[in-house]
Amino acid sequence: MNPQKFFEIAKAKGLSESQLMVSKSTSTNFSLFRHEVDEYEISDTTRVIAVGVYNGKMGVARSEELSLSSFEYLVDQIILGASKVEKEEIADLFEGSEKYHKRNVYNKKLAVIPVSEKMATLRALENKIYAVDERVAEVEAYYAERERSVYFGNSHGLKLNEKSNYFVIGASVVTKQGEETKTNYDGIVDADFSVVDVDKFSRHLVEEAVKKFGGETIESKKYPTVLSKEVASSFVGALLASAIAESVQRHSSFLEGKLNTKIASSKLTIEEKPLAKNIFFTYFDDEGVATQNKIVIKKGVLNTYFYNRETAKKDGVETTGNAALTGNKMGTSFGNVFVKPGRHSFEEMIAPIEEGVYITEVMGLGTGLNGSSGDFSCQAEGYMIRKGKVAEPITLITLSGNVLKMFKDLKDIDNETKLLPGGTTISNMYFKSLNIGGK
């Protein structure tokens, strides 16, 4: 169905401006458990999001069909929604940016690899994991692939298109030793299938699981603390979430009033790079605004908040191109985050620590974090660091503190970066001290 038909219907029914975003995706998912196919699904999804201005008010409508009748429905729903808006502000849609930085990130090679070959790789991965160590009791391996195309257009003549694809291959392992059971999970996210190294992945997955055997709790006190990439990413996400302008304007952010001030150690520089050539690349946001790479925190100084057009207008600034439509409301999000690495290897970074902890997993941070104050408390596990070396495993501990305080106490970041499935490229982080609750 030609999207132009939507704009013709919208105009005929009295919409002064209209916008249409069509997202089509194909997902392939399969998993193995105990050498049997546990799940196999291929699905196609179409999502249509229409926005329009009727009598100076904005309405939003959604559909899963791309047809003449769905266009009629969308316009009617926009009119209905706009009629219920009580805001006095006059709504308008974005006409378009002067320049867009388009780039092709679609991997044709991934798209033509037969599913049978991908399944064979997953079976080889499962078999290798079982073969690494006799303590491996159960393995669940999975593969997920997504191909997505997006059309964005509006009644001002703006037409934008994106196409991307990627895969995730991962596994979880259960290991048993006597009465103890330990688990571990790892995954690879990429668009280049050739990066999958079954042998390396299997060994690392199992070795990290069996290292956890014999873990005990430790004395409660403040310790020099190193956070693994995955754990550090969770706290970086919490820090950046408080930089969303809407939260600041609602007075529910611990970064309120801290723009252009030092909020963290000089070791911390964080960029949002939506234009970086990887699977999280995007050159326009959900309002059609051209995205831009930006330094959010530079050597500890907060340079910017994340804005959409509405929140930017409230602060008298330009939007940062971070609009994200959630439900029937235009919100704000961020992605493709890069934390600048340090110069030292992991081993060099922890060498000065006489006694500390290396946290590799946290549980309950989502519910244990206060977004307004930055205070947090969550369960954790990991390893002791003794005389500059990773030592015995530790468990049944609690990690607590304040997000702002901990980033001010950031001492170092190693140089071993990794792109995580959530879209953050990050390294392990070393903090001066954090509260560890144990016995």
C-alpha cells in the first residue's frame, strides 16, 4: 500500500498535518534444550504508527495493517484522540532536518545464510559446551535473528527509510559439583555471522560457571570494587536515564540542576553515537529529526540532557534527536552508548588492589534503585581481589550506595571494550570503594 494514500485521506478529513511510520520486521528464533529443538518460530510483524494534528491538537493511532481501510481507521482515531487533548499548546509536526547522515548497515551475507547452517552452528555450540567439563549438567542454547525496515514520512514531503539486521546467539549452562549448582550465561550480538567462535565461546561460558563453586559471603565493609562490563552497563544506564529531560523537568531526576557541572570522576566520558556503524545505527528519531553523535558526559562534566521537541521547547534549546514514541505519547530514549575506555588491561587495572571485590552479577537493581535520589541496593556475587589478583568466589552479598557518589569515586576503566546486547560499548570499571554487605 502506497503511504501517500494515508496523507490524502488525512488531508481530506481535516488534518492540518500528518505523519506515518511503518516498521516491518521478520524474526527467526530457535533454541535447543537437552539436544532437542525446544522452540522454533519465524514471524513477520508490521507496525503502523500515525500522528496527526486536528484543530491544533495532536492525536496518535496504531495499527498492524497497511491497507486503505487501516488508513481510514488511523485517521479517525487521530481525530478522536486529538479531540480529547486538554493541553492549550498548539501542536505541530517536524518538517525535516537540513541534513541526514544515511548509512547502509544491512548485512546481505547474514540474510542469505540458510537457517539449516545457523541451526548446525547452534548444535555444535551445545555439544561443545557439554564436552568442556564433566560438571556441565544442562545447556540451553538459542539463536535469534531480526531483520527490520522502517519508513517514515509526513505531509511536509519528508521521506526516510532504514533497513538493518542482526543476530544473537547465546547459551546458559547449569553446572553441578556435589550439592552446589552454579549457572552462567553469555551471548554474542552482531550482524557478521563469521565472528561466532564455538570453541572459544564454549570454554569461556563453562569456565566462568565452574569458577563460582565454593563461594562464601564476606565481612561487611567498604571495599575497592571492580564492576564487570555487564554490571557497569546497568549503572551507566541508570546514570543516563536521569539525563532524560522529561525526568529533570518533572523534578524526579538526581541530575536536576547539574547541567555543565562535574557529576563524576574525570575518568568518565560517555558518548551517545547513534551514527556509529553497528547494529544499533539509526539516522532519525521518532519525530523525523536527524540524530547526531554527542558527548553526554566529558571527563565527568554533564554536557547535555536528552531531548525530544517538546521537552527542548520547554528549556529553550534544540532537540537532541532522542524522541521515542511509547504508547500514545512521545517520550525520549537513548542508545548506542560508548563509554571511553582507559589505557590499562584488566590485570594492570586491578594490580594495585590489596583487598577488594570484583562484582560479576547483580540481581534486583531495577527495583532497588531510587531514580530520584540515585540510592541503590541489590544482591550481588563475584570474586575477591587479593594482592592484585582475582581470587576466591563470593556470594550472598549486597551492593549498595549512590549512583552519583560511585561515579565520582571512579578510579579507572580498563581497555577491554565489548558491545553488549543492550547497545552499550563498555569496559570493566574500578571504583575507589562501595558498600558490600555480607556477614
